[in-house]
Amino acid sequence: MTLQGIRSALGWCTLMNLCLLLVWFSAFTLAHGEMYSLHGRWFHLSVETFDAIHYTGMALFKIGIWLFNLTPWLVLHIAGRRV
């Protein structure tokens, strides 16, 4: 795979992951009650614990996007200009 192909793949992965994060956040904010009642059937969680789990998951997912997709894309983009 060429450098340009890797760069393109990382760019698309970043975009798709950010869209997935946006969908997760939108579903969490717009359908909070429905999500809590659905998960409340399976697990006995307080609302505060439910919110903390989702916010932590979203934060870890965002860190993963930055660490594994966006940062390598930027590095390859900068390195590709100098070569």
C-alpha cells in the first residue's frame, strides 16, 4: 500500500469514527430516557452511573480517534510534503 493510500484510509477512518461518535452523542442526548429504560432492564444502574459510563465511553472513543486515526494521518500528511 502506498503512502497516499494509507493517508486516505486514515482520513476516511477518522471521518467515519467522528460520525459514529456524533451519532452516539445525539442518541444519548435525544433519547436518554429510552436508552436508560432499555439498559435498565438488563442492568441495575442508577441514572448517574449510566451517564458516567456513556460519557467515559465517548471520551475514550474520542481519545482513540485522536490517537489511532487523526494523529497518524497528520504525521503522514506532514511527512508526505517533505519527501
